Amino acid sequence: MTNINIIVSGGPVDYKEVDAYIERARLQYPEKRLTGIEIFVDGAFVDLTYHWTSVPFERIRRIKP
């Protein structure tokens, strides 16, 4: 498991709820690597901002003879 930076502001958030947000991100974007999440609590609503690391990209060129 990788380290994920978690920032919570606006109010308390349960650990199980944070784990659910992380699992949600991993299920929605399995090809990306999650590095951080910002959680802003606004009463009954929660705003989430995910931070991702870029996956190395290798360009393949096809050269026609």
C-alpha cells in the first residue's frame, strides 16, 4: 500500500468514511495512482478533491517503410 496524504477541514470525519472515499477513488479510476485526498466538510455535504500521480507513458511510433 502506498502513502496517501489526507487533509480534512471543516469538521471531523470518521476513519471508516475516509477509507470509503479512498476505495471509491480506486474503483472509479483503477488505472491511476492516488497520492492524496482533500476532504472539506460543509454540514451534511462533503467536497472531495483527489490528487493523482502520473503514470509513465511510453510513446510508440509506427514507421511505415
